[in-house]
Amino acid sequence: GCIGTPQILMVSGIGDPIELKSLGIEPIVNLSDVGQHLQDHPLLSNYFLVNSNKTSDDVFRNSTIFDADLAQWEANKTGLFGNPGSSTLAFLRIPPNASIFEHEPDPSAGSQSAHFEMLFRDGFATNLFPLPVSGHFMTINTAVVSPTSRGSVRLASTDPFASPLIDPNFFSTSFDRFAMLTAIRAARAFVTAAPWKGYVASRYGNVGMANTDVDIIEAARNAI
């Protein structure tokens, strides 16, 4: 894949000669682009406290409930474990008159292609953070679909089984920052719609508590 392939090439002597020699690898092919231009979609979890005890949170806190639900699925393929993690999602575009397009070109594949995505999850869909000991949650994952940031894969050692040094370089461009901010604000606006009244209680977590553009992006950097 996009991580293992450049690693194999570099330990085999195909890559930037200066980088390779610094690790004691004899360069065979001078190809400095190997390991460069890494592109990935930053995915962020936006958490919302909800007024419900029917989320999946208690299942993952209580081994008795977990085991019963797992047994149900193993017996007849029904129940919670028969549901995908995210069964509802939206692909959306930044408005064409947005300020970002005054100085940045549109990186999407076309006028019908998305700039960002929202994925709706039952419960606290954790990426980095442990499930809180109490509370019930809904998660809206937001992702930049057409990122312009580029990262790198570099060798940590000559051992092909050692993990390489991966730098996704998320949010290094103004477009990616704008796209994620638009996605987060779209998710927040969505849950203020009338059908959610009485169900969504509040935003939760560091990203949820951030309000200014600068604070939101800083919280997002620390949550991916």
C-alpha cells in the first residue's frame, strides 16, 4: 500500500540517495519522490451528548451486555452487532462563493464531487480517546474528501519490519483547514435542526468546546 511500498523500495536502494546513504543503504536508483506526496483524508470525531439510554455506549462499558449482544449476533445474525458502524453518511461541497476560492483552486474532481464528508455513528465512536465512564453519545465523523496537504514516509531503520516514520502533514494547506472547519460547522448546524430538539443535549470534548476557527483547528490537530 501507500506505506509499505515506499518502505520496501527505499530499503531496497530506490529513493533519495542522501536519505538512503544516511542509513547505510547503497542507492541503486536515484528517485527522490519515493516516500513523498503522501495523501490521506483527515477524519475527525465530533461528539454530542444525547438524552437517550439506547445508544451503544453501555454495551461497550458492560461486558455482560456486550457478551449477550455478541451471542445474539452469533446465533442468528441480529441485534446491535448486525449493524454497520456507520450506516448514514453525506458527501457535501463547500459553497462556490466561499472565500477560500478567491485564492485557492477547487481540488475536487468536478462540480458533483465532494469536498468533505459526514459519517453518523451511534455512540462514542472513539479514534484516540477512551469511552467516557458515563453519558450517552452520538458521533458525527467529518473528513476532508479532497485534501491538498501532502505528507511523507521515511525510513526509521534498514529493517523492513520496523515501522517507518509517517508524517501525514494534515492541515498544512489553507484549503484543508477551511474544508474541515466547514465540515465541523456543518455538523454543528445539522444537529440544531428541529428533529434533533430534545435529543442532542450539547457538544462534547475538546473539539466540541472550541469556538473560534483557530481553536477548532488546533483541537482538530490534536484529535486526529
